[in-house]
Amino acid sequence: MSDNPSVLDNIESCHLIHRGGEADIYLVSGNTGKFILKWYRNGSAFETEVVEKLKCVRIPGICRIRESGEREGNPYLVYDFVEGVSSRDVGRIPVPVALALLRKVTQSLHALEAVGVHHGDLNPANVLLSRNPDKSGFPVQTTLVDFGIVGPGTPGYAAPERYQGRPASTASDLFSLGILLYRWITGEDLIQASGYEDFQAETFKIDSMSVDEKLYASGNFAATEIAALSPLWKSLLHLNAEERCEDFDELDEIVEIALGALGVGEIKVSVDAQKFAETIKCQKPGEIPPEASVNRQNMAFPYEKRGSTPSKKKRKYMYLALFGLILTLMAFFFIVGTNSSDIDETGNLLLKKSRNSVTMEPDSGLESQDSLPSTILKDLPTPSLD
């Protein structure tokens, strides 16, 4: 076990950001900085092998996992705080910008694959967008968060084979990227349903869906855009994993070709991205996330800090216990003090009996029935006459 103190024990403030089905997400801060705490419910879990690998690597576009473990039966993950906004909250993204962002995510996933890790839950909430402070780079940065999920992932974004219990893979992440791209450019989910089983059923119909027709029917896309995007749907959205493109390198090539088919150069894409970046209201390191606006007051920590001063509630119980102990001792001494009168009465009785025995005739040869034997009286201490 590491000798380094836990991040959790240095936390001074805690704000709830989101309540999920398997875990709650908190923004926490302390003397070592700001972090995101994913606090799993009792009985939930994460893929330990994935988390341990990610704690040992630094990959651009991948949020760093600082700490993992279990407290009071609840697994938890601690991530670095990222200044950015969830891609689910930005509305429609211009097609050239969305394709450029997809390339960035693809590059990060390719680097993950090199260390034997697959994301397994690619959806808009798990891709953060932020402005790039480097003026010479692409105006918008992407950061992937929330790794190590156990289960198929977010319904509507999970690949068909994930519903069948198969582990995350390059192929499953590629499928999720296709659904993610559709959400970015339309602002709507491609697969919509009301329950887990319905999502599964709709996902298994993916081969019969015509994304091109959906884009055309929306009236929001030019014919050149629909034509440029068509090869992507054919490479990503297939029921059979083997019919998808082979790997992330191949996907990157297809995206590059799509950008070329749009007839826009790198400068035009960068200009469009700069305009889009100005619409992103990134959260600053000292701010509470917009999602936590209804919880601006400090919340109780979901765990008991180790080596910290007792909480107000804990101190209250300590005071009550101490007060109860004092009352118990007072009652004990009161009872003992009351019973001491019996001891005094016994001593007086013994004194009376001893005096009666002295006044008897010495030659009677009889002892009074009310007196005590002299052998006993000799050994008794003489009570004080005061």
C-alpha cells in the first residue's frame, strides 16, 4: 500500500454535480487542488485492471486518474479536474469541426489501445471540450473521461455485442464513435428508446437505418456534407463488428478523406473551430460547475475522512456519551452513599450488643440470646462513638 496520503483525506469542500445509476459525481477541492470524485454505490464496481493501467500512463486527451480504492464498502475514482464542458451540452457542432474533433478523439483512443485499454463507454457526456490556450494549436481540445465501466455502457451508444456481454474492444469503440458523431452534428441521439431492452432492440436494427436519409430529412445539411459523411456511417455503424473499419488508423484516413470532400482546407476548419470555441462556456478551476448550481452549499462528504477532526455530528454523539457516563457515575455514588446508613446502623447494633454482654452476671454461665459470642466481638473493630 502507498504511504502517500489519500486525496480524499485532504478534501475541504464537496459539491454534487450529477447523480447516476451506479455512482454520484462530485467536484471536490482541498489543499492539493481540485478533483472529480466518482463515488460508486455499494455493490457497483469498476474494471480494476483498466484503472490501474491508466494510473501509470500520461496520454494527451485522456483525463488522468489520480486515485482509486474503496471506502466503507463503496468503490471510488478520483480524476484530475478538467476545465471544460461536456460535449452533450454544446448543441450542434459544425460538420468540419465535428470531424476534426473526431480525429482528436480517435488519436487518443489509438494511444489507449497501445497500452491495452479500450474506453467502453463513449458518449457525449464522456468527451469534454475546452478552449486551447495555445494559439498555434487547434482552437478546441478534447478530453476523454470515465474509464473502467463494468457493463455494456450507455444505452443508445453501446455496440450490439456489448449488450451480449462481450468486453470493450476497438470495434465496440468504433461503433460508439459513429453514434457520437451523429449526436455532435445533429444535436439528437440516433438511437432513441424508453428502456434498456428497447435500446438493445433498436441497436440491433442498426443495419436497416439510413443515416443519410435522416440527415437529408432534417433539412440542416448540404448535399456535399451528406455525401462526405456517408462513408463514415458505412465504416462504423454495423451490427457485425467485423464489417466495421479495421482500426483507428483506418478511421483517421476516412475522416481525412471526408474533410477533403467537404472542400474546406485546414485554415477554414480552424476558423470555424475558433468561432465554435467562443461559444463554449468553459468552467474555470475556481468555479462550481453549472450542473451543481442547485447544490452551491457545501455537501456532507459521502465518506468519513481518516485522520481528520471529528465532524459536528460525531462530536455531538461524543458529548452525549460523556454526559451519559457522568450521570451514571453520579447515580452510582448516590446509591452507595445512601446505603452507607445501613453500615452505621449495623455498627451501632454491634456496640449495643457488646454493652449488654458486659452487664451480665459473670457466674451465670449463660450468654444472652440477644448478645454475640465474645470471640466474634473481640475481632470486630470498635465503632466510633462520635
